[in-house]
Amino acid sequence: MIAVKKNRLEARLEIRLLPEKLQILKDEAARKNTSIGGIVREAIDSYCAVSAEEKLAAVRKLAELKTPVAAWDKMKKEIAAEYKSD
């Protein structure tokens, strides 16, 4: 996991690539006006992102709980009241 302290990346990673793969990364970094590290961090963020299927599964699990829920008008007033109290 990357440690971030005041927006400062601290963990380092070294990888070895074929020259043609490195050139692809250089070209993409130049096209996006960023660094190769930026491209790699973006790819890692995409890889670690929660998928739509996982989100949908979580919503389905919540729907299965069958917990009592107030009418929307009542809930809306409670939410508004809570925001006003802050």
C-alpha cells in the first residue's frame, strides 16, 4: 500500500520492462503531459477500483436486510434537521 503523508508519496516500486513497453509508457505520458509514474499510478488506481458488479452486489445485500425505513418525507426532514444542527 502506498503511504501518503501530506500528499507526498513515500513508497517506491521498481519494475523491469521490455524496451517497447517502456516506449509505450513514455509516449502515453508525453501525450497526457504527465510522468511515467503518473501513468502507472493511474493504472494501479483503475486496477484497485471497486467494480460495478461489486457495487451492485453490495446494494443487493443492503436491500435484503429488510430493515424498517420511514417514509421518504419523514426521512428527508430528519436529514435536513441534522444538517441544520451542524
